[in-house]
Amino acid sequence: MGVRLTTTLTATAAVAAALCLASIALFTALDSSLTASTTELAANDANKQLQLLKAESGPGDAVDEKGTTPPFEKGTVPPFGKGAVPPGGKGAVPPGGEGAVPPGGKGPMPGSAATGEDDGPPAPDEAVLVVRRTFETAEGPVTVTGRASRAPALAAMATLRNLLIWGVPALLAVVALFTWLAVGRVLRPVSAIRAKVADITANGLHERVPEPDTRDEIAALARTVNATLDRLQTSVDAQRQFVADAAHELRSPLAILRTRLELARPAEKPLATAALDDVARLQSLAADLLLLARLDAGEPLSRTEELDLAQVVAEEAVRKRPRPDVHVYLDLTPDLLLDGSADQLRRLVANLVDNAVRHASTSVHVTLTSAGGHAVLDVVDDGPGIPPEHHTTVFDRFTRLDHARTRDTGGSGLGLPIARNIARAHGGTLQVVPHSPGARLRAVFPLSGRPVAYPPGDLAVRARV
């Protein structure tokens, strides 16, 4: 799971936990506040009715449900429980209730059923809060009841509940969206750095990653990566220059040594011939190292021109090789044109064919076709083949498979690396393709134009060398 998704989920979960706790606290606090307000309204209603009784019946004492007589002051309302019974078991009817009679027998209480006045339909029990007060009169204690509707409080709680049910998920979605966008914006330079580093190869160490102008940790990371690339490029350039200089300096003494061996006296010819073979091998190795150094340095192709790849392959494939018992078969499609260096393409074909002839049992097949605007060159031998685990390592420098060491006739392990670098320099690829029996190496090059249309029966050149 990526940093962007992890950060978004973590931030959303943290905000969700905070919102849940805040919602619970808000819901509890609001419910307590509304209950207290409703209780106060009911107590005020009871207090008004108590004052009315007091004015009509004369002075008296208000007592609580336990028979005590607390002092009564105007505007103060002590809390009483719901369903309180007056002292002495006298169940007085609260004012406004059915059959309520004020002290002195002067008629029913205002708002009672006896007056014919109706305050409206009674509210459900759960939507009404009731507070009772007891008042001592000359005729005995009278209990009055104060009522307050809980409908506004319940409506407010329902509104808050609906708001939280829909608002919290919406707020979490907004938080997740903004967190996703913000983290993506922050990590955008990291993605650019990663993509650039992935594109940098051994031949592109001169490239650098972009440095954002944010002055934060990401900018510091970009500067560190660029400093590392600077040191790496300096080291690699020094190594390549050393190889190129060494190979160049070896060419002159090897040429002189070869000349002296060729001028050896007749009595020294057998020894000179063996030494000449070693000198030739050293000269080939020095030339290969110099060519590799130039290819690694990314030097532009020399004498680039439009070439007929079939002609280049045919000219190089028919060259005589040390094993006359191995036959080379050609199957070439002519006039596949590409832009490149004739010398380097000849070197590529020579390395592939030499490698195939060295490991073949009896034959080598060289095929050139076109597919999707590309030229496809296949070199196939009938030898022991290349194990799948070595399909990549055969392109490493100075690499020779174990089964080829005893039959090697001068190969240095640089032929295939040079061929792959030449293919890359021409915008192509070189790889090992699974094949049995033997080995198949395939080089693919982009064509510079469309192949020429030929009449049927004249589409290929086939030969045996």
C-alpha cells in the first residue's frame, strides 16, 4: 500500500475517531441542557399555578412530598418528583385537571375540564415533563402540577441526530479527498525523481533529477541524489577513460611485436607462428576494449548512412571462419533499409555469427525478416544452447559458459556485449530467444522507411555457405 493511500486512510480514521467522540459529547451536552430547560419551564408553570392558589385561598405553606414545609419564595421552584402525593394521603387534583376545585369552593380551577375551557389535545406522556407542588390551605393540602412540552427538545435532538448521521460521513469524505490531493501534490516531486532515476542508465549518467523549489525534505533528497550521480559519473568516466587509454596504448606495441614475429627467421617460424596467434588475440582484445569504451561513452555513430541490412548481413555471414565443417544458411529479405554505421553493423553480424559457429554442431541459420516496421535478425545454431538462467548473463563482459570453455578458440567473452551495445546505439535490441535445440539470438532494428514491394517469388535471398 502506497504512502499516499496510507496517509489518506490514517488521516481519515483519526478525523473519524475525533468526530465520533465530539458527536457523543455534543449529543450528551445538548440533551442535558434541553432537559434542564424543559424542567425549568414545567417548574415555572407549577409556580404560577401555586401563586394563583395562594392569592385565592390566603396564606399557606407549600410542602414537599415528604411533608416538610420548606420556605417558599416567589420565583423559586424546588424540584419535585413526578407523580407526587400530598401529605396525609389526600389526593388533590392539580389545577387544570378534571374536577380540580380551588380553596374556598369558588368553582373549578381555570383551564380545568369543569370550566369548559380546553388547552388543546393532551400530549403523549413521553413528550410532557411534569413537576408537582403541594400547598397547605385551610381545607387541607392541595397539589398543583406544572407541565412543559418536550417536543421542541425532542425535535432539536432529532435534527442534531440527522445532521450528524449525514454530516459526519460527508465531512470524512471531504477530509479524505483533500488529504489525497494534498499528499499527491506533496509526493509529485518524488514521483518525478523516481521516474528520472529509473531512466538513468550507465550511458546516461549525465542526466539529473529535478530539484523542486520547496526547500523541504524532498528538495534535500533531490540534491542528495544529484550529488551521488555526480560522484558516480566521475568514477565511471575515469574508469572508461582508463580502459580506452590502455587499449589505445596497447595497439602500438602489439603491432610492433607482430611485425617482428612475422619477420622471424625460418628456423624460428614454428615458435613465431604460435606467438603470432597470441598477438592476434591480444590485438583483438585491445580493439574490443577500445570499441566498448567508445560505445559506453555514448559517442555518436561515425559515418551514418542509409544501409540495406540484408546486404550487410550477407557480406559478413559468407566470410570464411575457422570451422569449415559448420555450414551457414542464409534466408534474407532484401532492401530492409535503416540508418546506421556500416562498420558497426558488420561487427555486430560478425560477432553473432562467430559465436554461433563456435558453439554449433553442424549448421547455423541466419534469417532476416521484417515485422511491424522493424528488421528482425535471427542467428540460430544447433549446439548445446543457452540455459534459461544464463539468457541475461551471456551479455556480461568476459562471460563464457562452462560448456564453451573447453571448445573456445579465441573468444574473449566480449563479442555479445559489443553486439548488444551496437544494437542499442542503433535504437534496437539484442536478446536470447528460447529455442531448442541450440540457441537463438535475435536483434531487432527500426527501419528508416517502408520495405520495397517485390513480385511474388522474389521476396528473399537464400544461400548456403
